[in-house]
Amino acid sequence: MTAFQASLAVKNIKNPKFAYLSNFTLPCSQAQAGLLSGQGRQDHMDLGQRIAARYPNLITNHSRISWQATNVSRVLASEHAFIAGMLKGADTQKALHVMLNAVVPRPLDADLRPFDSCTAYLNASAAQKNQTNQPDDTFNAAKYPAIASRIAQLIGVDALTVSQVKTLFDLCSFENTVQGVQAGFCSLFTAEDYRTADFSSDLRFNAVKGYALPVNNQLACSLLTTWDHNVQDMLENPRGAVTASFKFAHEETIAPIVTSLGLFQEQAGAPVLSPNMSVGDAAALRGAGEEHAVQVLVGESPQTVPGCPGVICPLSSFRAALAGKLGLCGNAVPTVGGAARFASTAVIPLGNVVAALNSAADNN
């Protein structure tokens, strides 16, 4: 970033409105990398309040709510904020206690971090990352020069490179997210520029660590099986089973779910991405006639799962749509607290567990 600042400083920016580009302070520090922002915390509190208003009957008894987050500080902070928004008083502290007790080592969390516990995914992702020309590189080469030319003219310099424009987009996102400011770096871009940058980001996620990797059709097996077990417990023991299960993880956790549910389709090589995918997925058990039904939400918007008659899907139809994606998942290591099991449960490969634990420094 220092080199980028220096490159702008020598540009002799002529438009006084953008003189700050020659001498600016970074909107965030290295110490903030990977942490939950203030805006992110508020978003989770707001979401918790909306969930409480939408499903009041599911959260009346905190002892029947399941909580789980991955062993990453920003994820734990996200769940903490969500709980603070959804619950009140002593229930908040009790839920936080349950949440912390549910944390498991990263490599053993096949429900929420399958990308750590699945060797096939690690190999596929590494191979894709090693390719020299990613889909977003081709897209950027076609779209970004026009943006660079327009901004160069706007601020009064001879030219900007595609790399410099990408850095300006990053600075805009940091400034907006961390400081809540849109009048600085973000003022350089138009609404169409934002759509271009967003699609470029989706392309990279799609190719490098997301939907386009075929193994995504398998990665959600443990999490979906856990969900199916929870539903069955509710049907068999409605007075004692968990009424609501909340899990907090990562974008790489969401992609396999969306893929396994058939909500991601690739048409003519162009990815069709949910614009609100990062908010997360939720499946709510509901009544529809004599049979229970499932509703899947992505970004809080109801979605029709392929194989279902509509956004309200009979449970039998939903399970049929997931045929082959529930049950024995064949993970490389066992999962603590999840539904994933080995094809043969007679022997637990202890060596795999030890190797996984040794590979993650945060598990000490």
C-alpha cells in the first residue's frame, strides 16, 4: 500500500476535490485485518432482532436453542452480536456460554469448515489458485480500463492502471465498512462501477474457492445431514428437541449449501450468483396441510429449491431433492458435534485427527 500511495503522490492530481489522494491515511490498520467491523456487528444485531420478530415461538426457551460458531474471532463476535440482538437479559449470557462450549478445532469441524476437513477440496482449490489466468482477470482486462480512464480524467492525471483501480476499490470498501464514509474513495465510482467490481469478486469466488469446484456438491453433506437429524428429532420429540439451531461460519461454508440445494446454476459459462449470499442460509420448518414443510431463505429471501413445487416445500419432496447428499459423508477426519460419519464407523483413523490438530496453531 505504501507503494500505491507513492504512485499517486507523484501523479500531480489537478482536481482540488481529490487532492487527498496525494496524501491520505489508510482507513484501516493491519491490526484490524480479519476482525469484525462496527458495521458488521450492527448488521448482526439487526438480523437477530428480525429473526426474533419473525419466529418468536422458536426462541421462547433458550435451553432448546443450539448455537455454534467456527473457531475464528470475527465469527464468534458475529454470533455474539446476533445473540445480543435476538435475546434479552440472562438468556443472552446463557446462549453465549453454550456458544463457547460448542467451539471445536477448525480441522475437525466438517459442518462449518468442511474446506479444512476435506482433502479433495483443498487439492482442487490449490490447483485452481495456481492457474495463471483466472476468470476475473479476463473480465477485469475487458472492463477496468474504461473505469481507469474515466477516473484518471475525473481527478486530473494522465492515466491509472487496472491494478491501481482495484486498489481504489479496496480502499473504498475499507473506508465504507470500517468508517462508514462514502465521500472519500467511494466518490470516485459510479453505481455501474460497483456492479462491475462486485461481479468481478463473484467470478473469483466462483472459480477459486466457490461454486465452480465440483466438490462443492459434497462439502455440505455434514451440515445438511445435521439439519436433517434436527428436523427428525423435532418430529419425534416435539416437546424436548432443539427448536432452533443457529450456526455462524464463512462464505466458503455457504457456497456448498447453495450448490447442494441446486440454487446455483451456471448457464453458458456465466455464474448466476445470489446477490445476498453472504448473509447466510436458513431453513425453517413450517406446517403446510398435513405434512411439514421446509422453506429455504438466502439473504432472507425465500428460494424455490429444484424438485420442490414452490418456496414452501413438503418435507418429503425436500428430502428427495437432496437424495445422495445426506447421510454418510466420508470426511477425511471425524467431526465433533456434527452428523458426518465415516463410511465405516468401526475404526476411527486417529492419525488423521492428530495430523489435523497439529496443522492448526489455534487448536492448542
